Amino acid sequence: MARLPRLCPAGVPLHIIHRGNNRQVCFVYSEDYQNYLGFLSEGALKYGVSIHAWVLMTNHVHILATSHQDGSISRMMQYLGRYYVRYYNAMYGRTGTLWEGRFKSCVVDSDTYFLTCQRYIELNPVRAGMVNEPSEYRWCSYQSNAHGVKCDFLTPHEVYLELGKDMEDRRAVYRGLFAEGLDSNMVDELRKATQKNLGFGRDRFKEEIELLYGRRVKPEKTGPKK
């Protein structure tokens, strides 16, 4: 089956996942994580992309972002991949690719689905058994979104800003969301949508995206076998 063309529309949040080739380790020492974040910051600024959430795992990354121009996220990821691979290869005396081809992504409905996606990203280290609480993991935006740790390139989404009247109030409400477990059905839907470059959200949202961009973001209907 031919893969769907990349969809990176302006003004629509995108959940991005990029894995190491054959799930190889992409980050070894603290310097690796720091350099990746530096390139992410540069790429976001260069191409006009707002970063809302991120987590760096040992062999893959998750990013939740919104671009200001169609295609800007693709350009940011190309920039990020090119410069980080150059750094990583020089650091460890290797050549060749580091990432598993193209990044995978899905457009995200800016409703309750947005915060589900953001929490999903920031809970990755907990699901992986690396920590008991997201606040214990250093390489994650939870520290900023929940506790106000400075991250110059992080931009709160309007859905996050609506959580409270000021930042202190928003952070408290946001921390409270993590006391609730994520709905397993929504997690499965998010994973499938990201893997197949589809949409994560209400049917109406997906229909609007399809009308605007002429590109399917709903799973294909499977009919009875003939």
C-alpha cells in the first residue's frame, strides 16, 4: 500500500515520533540530549514552529508542535535530523543514518484530544518503567508544563492556557490531570493515527481536515471479503 503524503498544515497541532534506526540508541550521555534540544530550539525558531511538549527517550523522541506555515514542521525535522546526526556521528566515530527513515506523525484535534496527547508524551518514561513519576525524568517537557522549569523554546498551547487564570493556577490544574489514567482506547487511537499519518480527534475534525487538504486522515473502511 502506498504511504500517504506528509501532512503538516499550519495552525494544526502535530504529534511527531522519530525512532532510531532498528531502534538503536540515539542518546548516550547528557551532552547528547542537550545537543538535540539545542538543535530543536534552533530549528523551531528558524522555521516558525511552536513546541508544546517533548520527551527524549533513549532510542526515540516524541514532539507535540504547531507550525505557522504549511510544511514548516517537515523542514524543522529535516534540519534537526541532519545536524543531530552530524553531531552524533562525529561524537561516536560512526557514519551513516541514525533515524528510522521519515518521522511519523498525526494531526491532533485541539480539544480534549490535545491534552491527552500531551500527557501521553510526558508519561512515556513512566510507561517505560524508567521512573515512577514524570517529574523524575529530566529529558521531558513535564518539568516545564507542570512545575515551571525554564525551557526557552516551549510555547504553551491555547488549550493549556485555558486551564487557569495564571501560570501558577494552570500548572496546578495540569498536575492534577496526571492523577487520572489515560483512556486506553484513546491511547490506541493515538498510536495508530501516528503510525499511519492520520488524524487524532473527533470525526468532525477529521472531516474538516480532509475537506481543507484533500487528504484522507481517517482509517480506510474495510468491507467484507469477496
